Amino acid sequence: MTPDELKFFENRRSDFPSLSRTVNGLKAVYLDGPAGTQVPTPVIEAIAQYYRTSNANTHGMFVTSQESDQMIEETRAAVADFLGASGPETISFGANMTTLNFSLSKAIARSLKPGDEILITQLDHEANRGPWLALSQFGMNVAEINVRQDGTLDYDDARSKISPRTRLVAMGMASNAFGSVNDVHRMRAWTKEAGCLLLLDAVHYAPHFPINVQNIDPAFGGHGEEVIPEGAAGGSRIQSATDRHVASFF
């Protein structure tokens, strides 16, 4: 690492108050990303300012409610820009990625029937496994893409398991355990060919790489907890694929 790169990372550390402490005489390092990330000073200040001035329910006729509505819409637009989405109307917010996926799995289950197949991966975080494994109790077949010894997905195994009965493939864009970056474009080509939906979990990808969901064209994509409070997540959806599921996705 060059001196300039080291200085850059030190400056970024200073953005996070929780990383200014020492543990056993050493600078604190936080590695439990799947449990939620640390929060930088500007976010802490923005949240505190909201509670000081505008804390209210939405869609009311009074000023603080209208300010809350405006803040949500501005945030939705910012997230759409961050993800390269077609517009703020494609962005949905939820408590976290796991909660969003459970809501989405319940919505999608309405259009599935016993014997339909869902494909998940052995590489994914539980947030993108548990909600789909739960559908097996309703008669859906849930298969798993194997992981190779080097911590990457077995794409030959994936290709062999996508069938005419596959209705959804759920995979991460990057692994929280190994840092493996998955070939989502290859998977999108295969799911288009099979006529099934693709759901991408970008929680561990979005903080490190640029995203343009329109280029990937998933049916659903989710990210969350990069530098926002734990218990917050956003998802991008392609409207044409989700019209019949929107009520349960929010």
C-alpha cells in the first residue's frame, strides 16, 4: 500500500467515531459486516437532526410530516442514482435484507405451485437462503448451487440445475465469507433463457464496486447496511416483473 493510499484509508477511518477507540492498545477493527456496519459522523448527525426537528409519521398535512415525506423521496432518488436504477419509483425500503427477502418470498409464493423450483447457493448469507428454504414447506423444490474448494460458485453445477421448472434463482453478488465476486451477468443470461426471475443480494458488493442494475437487469436486487444504521436496507425492483408482488414487497 502506497503512502497516499494509507493516508486515504486513515482519513476514512476518521469518518467513523466507533473506530477511534482502541482495544487492548490497538486501533479498533470491525469485521462483522453481515451483522451491520459502523456508521459515519454525517449519518449520525443527519439522524439526530431529523429526530430534533422533523420526527413524524408520513403522508400527513402538517409540516413535519411533509418534511419526512420529502426526505424519504430524496433518499429514494439518491439510492436510485447509487444503484443505477431507472428511477426512484423502483426503490423499496425495508428493515433489512433478511426482512425484505422474507416479505418477497411470501409474495412470490402466491404465484408458485408445488413442484416449482427455486435455486439458491451454498455461498450466500442466510438472508438470501432462509427465506427461500422456507418455501419448501409449501411444496416448492429448493436446490443449491455448490461451492468449489476455492470459495467460488460451481457454474457448471449451476447451469445443470436451471431447468424449465426453475422459477427463481437467488444469489449474492459477492460473498460475505470469502469475498468471492460472482458472475451475475452469466447467471442473468441463463435465467433469461430459462424464463425465470433472478434475485441479487448486493449487501457485500455495493460498498466496494459500482452497480448499474439496468445493465444487469435482475427482477429484484437488494443492498443494505453499508454506512446506514443497522436495520435499514433498500431494494431495487424491475416494475414489469413485480406488479403482482408489490403489495407484499413494501
